[in-house]
Amino acid sequence: MSGKAEITDENAAGHASPHLDEKERDQASAHSSPQALVIHEIIREEGETALGRKPLALLWSALAAGLSMGFSFLTQAVLKNKSSLGPESASLIAPAGYCVGFIIVVLGRQQLFTESTLTVVLPVLTRRDVRTAAAALRLWVIVLAANLAGTWIFAAILAAPASFTQTLAPVLDELAQASLGTSFASTALKAVLAGWLIALMVWLLPNARSAAVLIVGVLTYVVAVCELSHVIAGSVEAAFTVLRGNATLQDYLLRFFLPTLLGNVIGGIALVGLLNHASIAPEMTGGH
């Protein structure tokens, strides 16, 4: 890590206190929160690592993430189906299932497109060269394509005639229909907010320590309960609708994919990546 980041760490809680011995200062420092610059560097280094991965490794990791996100859709349907409470209570309980796929992806270190909009953009903003931008674009294309392939595979499993989920079909159909927004603008706006929250989740994780699952769970629950649009989690639902014959491929592309992708990218890159980078850019001067 850079010299500037090291200086920041030395100013953490306890290091400047004359009332503590060296051991007590270390204990105080261990319980202090990382500075914004340190968090930025942790996420930037994750982005650098992702940019350095082989395309085939990215593809398999992203495919696994797309498949894992299918469990968000399935778990929501199971909770909604098994809830003996009224519709209003069920609408608050079922979204808890949405968190499952994200927890698997985050703790399993799988490559998710909406996370990459933040982690990979920081090296681009820091280096500001064509080579890094091209590498980021290559990563986004590979990860997005593999994520979507995973969601379609999972949706096909759920839609199979012999699938164990046939008893859940009515609930799955009901949930899936919600992924196809009423208008391009409305879906894009909801996707901006979802991309914003997921990128903020990535920003918060370096400071989460043992609360990582709670951070992921709370923020993704907000995405679900507010019915915001996420391009990968929602793709399982939209693909399921198409495979069940309740929507067309054109509906998938125009009513879901394009507005959701646009909104997620704006929320992840512009509202989180650019703003958070700008907030620490003056501190990086001379230290990078």
C-alpha cells in the first residue's frame, strides 16, 4: 500500500494517545475504522487483481455468480409460498430470500457484474490510461455475459417440466412478472438506486469485519423490499418469464435488460465510484 495510506493508518485511534502504552495503542488501532483512503485502496487493489485474472478464470467465476443469484429468486418464492401470514406481511418476509444469492456471491468471492462496476472503475480512475480502460471493458463484457448465461441456466432448471419447483410455479410466475417494468424510464430509475446500493455495499465491506453478512443482507433486502431492479438477480426472473411463455425475448431485452443495465451502471459508476473517488482524490496527490 502507498506511503500516504500508511501515514493514515498511523493516525488511527490510539497511535497519537499519550495515555496508552504500545500494546494498548495497538489494541485501540485494531478497533478503529479504516480511513476513506485506506478503503479506497483496498477496493482498488481488488479491482487490480480482477483486471489481472485470465479471461477463462473470470468466465467461470462469473458463471458461478449468475447461477448463485438464482437462489435469490427461488428462496423468495419458497418464503412467499410457505408464509401463512397475510399478503402485506408476506411482502416483507419474502424479500429476505433475495439476500441469499448475494451472500453466496460475496462470501464465495464470485465475480458479479454490479460489484465490478465499482472495483474495476477505481483502477481506471487512478491510472487514467487507455490500457486500463480497455482491460476494464474486457472484464465487464466477460463477466456480464457469463453472469447472464448463469441466470438463464438457473431459470431453465426452474422452468423444466420435471422440476421439483412445479408446485412453486404460480408464485414464481408472480414474482417473475414484477421484473418486467412498466416503462423504460421507471425501470432505469429503480436500477440506478439498486446499482447505487450494491456499489455502496462493496464500499462498506472492507470496514464490515465480522458483520459482512449483515451488511450484505440489509442492503440487498432494501433492494428487494423497495422492488428495485438488479440486472443479474432480475435476469433470473425475467428469463423464467420468457421460458414459461409469459413474455417474449423482446420484452426481456427492452423492458428489463437495457433499462436495468443502464441504471445499474450509472448508479455503480457515477454515483458511487466517481463521487467516492473524488472525495479522496486530493489526499492521493503526491502519495500515488
